[in-house]
Amino acid sequence: MRAILSVYDKTGIVDFGKGLVDQGMELFSTGGTKRALEGAGVAVRGIEEMTDFPEMLDGRVKTLHPAVHSGILFRRDIPDHREQMKRHGFQGIDLVAVNLYPFAQTVARPGVTLDEALENIDIGGPTMLRSAAKNFPHVLVVCDPADYPQILEALEKGLVGLEERQRLAQKAFQHVAYYDTVIAQYLRQDKTAPYFPEELTLAYQRRGVLRYGENPHQRGAFYIEPRVAYSSLAVGSQVLGQELSLCNVNDLSAALETVREFRDRPAVAVIKHATPSGFAFGRSLAEALEKAIHADATSAFGGIIGLNQAIDVATAQVVAKFKGQEASNIDAIVAPGAAEEAVAILRDTRRRMILYTVPPLEPLPIGSINLKHIPGGLLLQEANLRPVSSSGWRVVTKAAPTPDQLRWMEEAWLLLRHIRSNTILVWDGAGGVSLGIGSGQVSRVGAARLALEQAGERARGAILASDSFFPFPDSVELAAQYGIAAIVQQGGSANDQASIAAADSAGMAMVLTGERAFWH
């Protein structure tokens, strides 16, 4: 029996090689793998002894040879295959252990050149994996060092069943598909490439299996992109708390993306079911957290907290202060860092509370995308990263907003991007806090009623923001009853004039953005 071992990741390869030799296998290898085995005293031959041909083109051509691929691909159960192998003097290969050049790690390095990237595209490795996986009933294919012990144990027992061989083949094809997808995604960065290619593959690695999915009876897992060069959950770490569920990850990400929009001052979002229940600015992070919780203290129960700055002692003390009160059951916190003293306070506050930290926040890169899965398909769109500026907005009422009100409208419009549609937001710009949020509603007036009822008397003099146009003037009329001072909305309804007239009748200012801020 013969095996080819050619790996970039040398983890466990020496013990694996020794185990194969003990099972009576003759080993062939290349380059660094051969040197590692020889250095450990493992009997191994060079691949050129199999091919009778030297490697060439700076090592680009080593295993791309009929002796290698005939040995891998030939069907032992087909007499003509056996005859052809004998005629050409080739022998079968029974096991192929290969892992690939680190392309993803290479292109993740700052300043990597195209030439460097191209040199780290493996050709011989994927080709051998595909050949071996195609012929898995006769050839064992191994692409993951974690499988070495299990394979050695099976070989010692004298049998590796068809089911196990098929599992390894599936894993190899998936590994090669992932590898090729990472390369395609890297090359697609060229601005001349289509934003939405005709064929699309996505590359993700499993970060971990989750405690459960959306509900305890559903299984779930967290997958991450191969190259994440910006702050996100994918490059963060859990510091405290119980294992994550799918809802935890989804809500933590929603919290992080909400506060990412506001990096010029302390900001805090309280998230429930992937949408904010409260949001606030503060002179300090602790003040912002206190305000965000009290924006809707009832909904803060069981909420997820997103902070745009590292959590400090004062902020952790705010969390601890609510212990035993209606807002005490905070499930999780995500922040760009945490002071050790703050971690100690949170650890003593609630045993199961999750603390997740990420690198310092920065804007999402241009070209970021949103994915939405539907049964049988996938929806892909560019992320909503357009800069928000009131300079292009249009005042349509007799009353004009003040400069401060325009600035507060910009804040509200940014926040709308992260609240589930249909959305109405009542925003206290002077205080820097949400007063009422009506989200995920099937009618706009229903969303307005929820937001305004929640704001109550605090709505007087505040900003009302709508993520789309008003189909009827009823929402504007309701806002007038609560004393709203100014409204910002998309505009573009056939009934715009009726809404404008309702605003004029109440002396409110109304501004049309000309764009929608849906987030479903």
C-alpha cells in the first residue's frame, strides 16, 4: 500500500506518518513535508521517485503527473484499468493526505501584492484532493489533521468502511470548494468585476456550534468569513457568560452594528429581537447606558447591550445597580474592549450574563453586503452605507427646521437603519435619547401609535422619523396630537400633499429625504 503526504500545515503529520509506516504503507512526499518526516526518522521517498521526473517551475509542477493521478484515480474493480496501470508501470495510491497553501491568511496581510497572492494559490494539492475524493471507494482522502487519529485507529482494525470514506471525500470536496471560493472572492475585488456575478459561491468557516438555534429544539452554528479586517463578532471573543445561542449572536451583532454608526461620542443601544428598544448618547458611557435603559426600561428586561466604547468600571456599575429591578435581566453586552475591574463587577452581577468584546469600532468597508436566505435561494444586496446629510433634503412645510433639528434628524435617520420596518422613531435630539420606537409593524400609523404612546408627554418638542413615506396623513395628525415639533420622512407618496397640509396645520416642520431607510 502506498500513500502521498504533502501538507502545508504540519500539525500531527509526523505521528500520522509513523502510524502509516507501522501499518505497512510506503510513503511518498514533497518539500517541507518530506523534510519534516525525514527529520523525525520516518521512512519516506520523494515524489520524483514515483514520477521519475524532477519538480520544475520553482516547484509549481511536482505532483501533476500521470504516475500520481493514474495511481489515485484508477478503479481497482475494472480489469482494463489494472491492465493499463501494468502496461505503463504505474502503481496504485491508497491514501492521499493533503492540506493547502494558506491563501486566505496571505491575502489578509496588509499590503499583500497580487504576485504574492497568486504564488499562494495551490494547484497540485487541490488536484490531488479532487482525484482522491472522486475515487473514494478505493482511496482514502485526508485534508484535516484532526482526522489523523481516527484514520489510524480504523486502519489498525483493518477496515475503513465506505461510509467513512464518503465522509472524508465530502470533506475534501468542501475544503477545495471553500479554497477556490476564497480565491474567487479575492479576485472579484477588481472594480471591473460584476457586483452580482452570474454564479456565486460563499466561503465561511465554522466558528462554533451554538447552544441552540432560534428555539431550543433547533440546532445552530456560527460561521465566519475567511477574511474579516474590521471589528465584528467574527473577530471578537466571549469573556463571560453561558454558551451563545443563535439569538444571542444575532442580537449582539445588531447591537454592535447600531452603535457602529455613532463613534464620535459615547453611545449605547439596548436590543430586543434584533431591533433597538432604546438608544442614547451621553457625556460618558455610563450616562448613555443609564439613559438607553430608561428609554424603555420594561423592554430592557432580557435585553442585549451594545456599547461603542470599552466598558469601564462606571458603566459596569450601572449594570450592577439594576440588579433586582425590572432592567436587571440583561442577557448580554458587546463592547470594543473591557477593563478588568469592569469584568469583575459584571461577573458578580449575574452569573449567566454574556460579555463579548471586539476590536475598536470603525466604519464597515465599502462594498459590504447583506445576505438574506429564503427557501431555495439567497438575496444579496449592498449594505446601506450611504452617508447621511441633510444638505440634500427638502423642506416642504411653511415651518422650517432649525439647524439643531436638522442635525437631530440626521441622527434619527442613521438610527432608523437598524430598526425593523415599518418604523417610527420619536427622538429627543437635545437629550440624545430615543423616546419611543414603533418597529416591525404592518401599518405605518400602527408604528406611529406605538412610538408616540411610549413617548407620551416626552414627545412634545421632539423629532419624529419615519423610515418610509406616509401613505395617509393619519400618522402626521397623530404626531401633532402629541406635540411633535418636526418630522423627517422619505416622501414620494401620492398623498404627500395631505401629509404636508396636516403638518402645516399643526405648525410642524417636515423634511423629505428622498430615500427610504427600510431594514427587514
